[in-house]
Amino acid sequence: MTDLSYRPNVAAIIFNPQGKIFIALRHDLAKEGIWSFPQGGIDINENPREAIKRELAEEIGTNQIEILEEYPEWLSYDFPPDVLLNPLKRKYKGQTQKWFAVRFVGKDANINLDNDVEKEFDAWKWIDITELQNIKTGYKHDIYLKISEYFKKYAQI
């Protein structure tokens, strides 16, 4: 697996006007109770800012967001062995992500988890950023804590 590359990816930590963050129960890992931030691959000839808007529209049914800030570096992680069993993931050893802090400017009713062709999430909620450390997020937990620490200023309303 060492000759495989990282898949270019975008991800967002979404803040509502009250400073809470969006977290969603992953459809494929719902039985394990794994929660996630929206994320997805970058298409050919697509820049990360375009990609995050498209991914949010696909995964949560809305791109009613304003980009607040971009994390200054790309963050990479390796897939654990069980994820590499998925034929779609076997092409890559992991993902390299461009993270964004975004403000949700729509209404909660605009969020539609049934919008995506490939259902990503079963449920969602707004949480205080301090609650994230206690949410089950699987192998992405360390990156989530790093990102939430960096972007926590947007939780201060």
C-alpha cells in the first residue's frame, strides 16, 4: 500500500449563527455510532472552494454557506485496514484534505440529508464545539480535534 497516493479531499466544519457546529451520523457507520463532518473528493479541474460548496450541496442538501477561513495546510490521514477493504478506497492509502470553516446562512429546514445520490448521513445535530471531544468520530478523531481547536474562534459568539 505504500505506493498508493492520497486522495485530494475537502472538508468543512460548519458553524451556525449561534456558534454551534454541525455534526452528522454517517450512514455507512450508523450501527457503530460514528459521526462526521461533511467532506468529499475534489473533481478534476475543480478548486477546493468550488469543491466544498458542491460537496455540501450533495451531502447535506444545501450550500447556503459563507466561507470564513481556510486551514493553511493540507492535512493527511491514512485509511485503517478495514476501510481499505472497500473497493472504492483501495486506490488510495488515505486522504489529504483542505479544511474550511464555514458559516451556515440558511435555515435548519434547508438541510436535506436525502438529497445525495449516495446517502452519506442518517441524522444531524448542532453541538457546542467543546462536545466534539466526546463524540464518536472513529479514525478521524485527531484531525477533528485539531481542526476544531484551530477554528474555535468562530464558536465564540
